Amino acid sequence: MQHDLRARLIEHYAELSALTARECSGACARPRSCCEERYCDIAVDYAKTRWQVELQPTWHKALPLMGDDGCTAAPHLRPICTAHTCEICTHGEKRGDGAWTARYYEIMTAIAEIEAVVFADAIVRGEP
């Protein structure tokens, strides 16, 4: 059961990434302008703690996980980055696009429900 839930979680994060990546590349002043080194650090820790995956730094001096075509970490290994859009963070919605906003929150709810089961022990211990 855990394996199936983790597989579904990975699928949901991939779907969320596809949804939010379009926002980052099309709605932000510059693509990936919200990326910061500290988010890479959080992703490295999260991947190791929750998924037992060691993320390797790239050549990029300012953003350890940035590659030529964006972040090198899979969407489920960088949940803060995957879920981020400027519109959601600023307004709680994508203004003027209720369908997009509804889909965003549907995916986020599905992720939260699965993570509550998959990572229940870690959540109780207060781990990332």
C-alpha cells in the first residue's frame, strides 16, 4: 500500500509541476525568478529525509539544483518549489482563472491526503 501511495504522490506532484511551471515561465517577470539557494537546501534535506534520495548539486553557483533547463530535482523532491506560484502566494488564487485555481487546490488536497498517510510518523515527530 505504501508503494502505491508513494507512486500516486509522485504522479500528483508531476501534475502540479506541469500546472505551476507554465505560470513560472509565462506569468512571472523572469522564469524561475523566485528560486533561491535556501529552497535548494530545503529540497536537499527533504529529499534525503522523506525519500532517502541524495540530490547532487549542479554547476550553478547561486542555485545548487539549477540545471540548463530548470531544477534538476524531481517535483516530489522539491514540494515548496513545485507548489509555488506568485499568484497563489500573493492572492491565494490565479486571478481571472477559477478553473486553474480549482485544479491547483484539487491537486494540493490530494497531495496533502496522501502525505498524511505516507509521512504520518514523520509528521507526528515534527520532521520536514
